[in-house]
Amino acid sequence: MKKLLKDWNAFEIGLLILGTIAILFSSMICKSEILAILTSLVGVICSLSQAKGKVYSQFIGITEVMLYSILSYPIKTTIMEKSLLIW
């Protein structure tokens, strides 16, 4: 972890910590699933590492997209079933 954060300044590390705390706090209030929490955390890490211009952020982004698609697939099928019932 130290190797990944070696050229980050205190503001960026603080932003990462603050984002993580906000995600964990809001997920406890909303009683979110573990997959939703993980997807959110990976998204914050991806955004901050892309802002730094890191190459590994592309792999983190691909991981986030895969997690988000797994998370949103049941919602899509439920909406499609309801819309077919309306027709």
C-alpha cells in the first residue's frame, strides 16, 4: 500500500480517508449490501488514482465496472419484467 500511495500528498490521502468514511457511514445508515459498499470504495479509489494519472487506475476501473454490472443486473431484470407486464 505504501508503494501505491508514495507520491500522494496529505490532501489526497485525506480525501481518500474522508470518502471511505462517508461511504461506510452512509452504508450503515442505509443498510447497504457488501457488494454495494465494495463497488463504492473501488469507485473512489479509481477516481482518485485516475486524477493522479496512474496507469493502474485503468485496471481498478475495469474492476469497478464489473462489480457495478453484477450489482445492477438484478435491478435491470426486475425493471424489465415490470415494464413487460405493463405492455
